[in-house]
Amino acid sequence: METNDFLLYNEVLYRLHACRTMEELKPTLLGQLKLMIPYTYASFLSIQVDPETQELVHRDPFCQPRQFEAAERAWLGQIDQSYSIWLSHAPESMVVRDSEILSGDNRFSAPSYRKIYLDYHIYDCMQMNITYAGQAMGRLAFYRTQADGLFTDREAFLLRTLSNHIDLACYHCTQRQAQAAQPARTLEELTQVYGLTRRETEILGLVFQDRNNEEILEQLHISKNTLLKHLQNLYRKCGVSSRWDLLKLR
């Protein structure tokens, strides 16, 4: 890998892992990947599991440019007829190109092409499913016109090398959003849930007030060793390993 390519690759990874939410990740992901894998159109489809039927539900297309969203919504409307729907069910991330899986010009005779993508002059498509620990989370698709040419082996390889990072970034973003959606618990509820003593509850409350150890020692009139022992008990009971993790319970 050339020096410039390596620096670009490193920048892409940094920006992906710096995202905190899926709303931030989607435009960042498509924008950064275009620097490495040029495309005419691109989309990110979210995938969720229906809690009742356990079937995969594709939804919320995010597209670049935005007007391409109409095409992806049309694809969702006839998803059962798609020749590549199997990709969403793969247990790990895979990268496939239409020019690979459909020999010759067969891709141009597929119903989805004739009904949806013909008007956009699509010539090739490269797709990747986003999966973490067997959990389907999304689906990436990149499209080129004939003027842009086919996606190359090198570009498919680049996307594969990024797949684990994309999977992990999506997983972390969805986890943060799920945790943020949880209703806040009161100090009394935390005391009951984690079985805290009166003194541990008192110290936890002061930690939540952003008091440092010296301030807690002064207010409670206890020794430093006693405070450290209580803090260790709090970490153990709450299943955390640092003061920062403890503050996340606030």
C-alpha cells in the first residue's frame, strides 16, 4: 500500500470509529468510502429483526445523492424478487459484485434492473452486508454507470479489509443509541438493583455530583483507605471497572 493510500485508509478508520450515532455514521461512511472507492450512487439500508416473526426487515434507505432514495425505496417494494437478498442473511460480512455473480449481461435482464435501475443507467453494483456477531445490522450498495466502469478486484478487496471496522462501528453506534433510550434510574432504584449499603449509596450520590475523592473524604470524614474500599465495592456490585463507567449509570 502506497503512503498516501495508507494515510487515507487510516483517516477513514478514524472517522468511522469517531461516530457516536447511526445518523452521524451513515453520511460519514458513504462520504469516506467514496474517497477510496469512487461511485455514482450509494445507499445504506438499515436491517432490523421483527420481534414477532424473527424476519429481517430492510428500511430507512440513506442515499448519496439523496435523490437516489427513490430507487432504493422501489427496491424495498419488490425485495422478495431480488436476486441478492441472500446477502442480508449471511452470518458474516461479504462483498459481492453484480458483474461477478451474474455472468455476462444477465444483470441487465433482472426484473429489479429493468424496473428500477435502468433509468439510472446502472452498469455495475457492489454490495456488502453489515453483520456483527451474527446480528444483521445493515446493507451497503455502491453503483456505477457504464462511463465509470466495473468495480475492480482491488476495490472489492479494499471494502473487505474495512468490513470488520464497519461492522464494529455500526454495532457501537446502535448500542449507544439503545442505552441512551433507556430511562434514567434514580439513586434509590440503583441502590435496590445493585444491593448497595447506605454508605455505598451515599458515596455513589456524591460521585454523581462530580465530587472528587478529596471532597468526599472531607464531607464524610472517612479515611482514604475506607473510601477506596467502598469504591471497589461499588465497581464490583455495579459491574464496572472505572469511575467513568460508574458515572454512566447517572
